[in-house]
Amino acid sequence: MAEGYCVKDKKKVEIKNAEKITMKNGKPATQGICPECGGKVFRIGA
């Protein structure tokens, strides 16, 4: 599973429902949901 930083919890968490996306500038990223607080988790280059 992908791991990202949750700003609300201020720690690294496993990304729930992770999906690979491409940002506007063409770089890859991973976006999903924090399993603990339900907030968005975003990781660039993964």
C-alpha cells in the first residue's frame, strides 16, 4: 500500500482507496483518504 502524510493527524498513514493520478504539470501522484480521520492524503511522485 502507498503511504502518505496526513496533515490533520500530523503523521504518516497508509493511504486508503489510493488511486494513481497525473497532476496538471504531468508528474505522477497518489491520492486517497486517511483511514483514521477521513481527510484527504496526497503524495507527489508515487
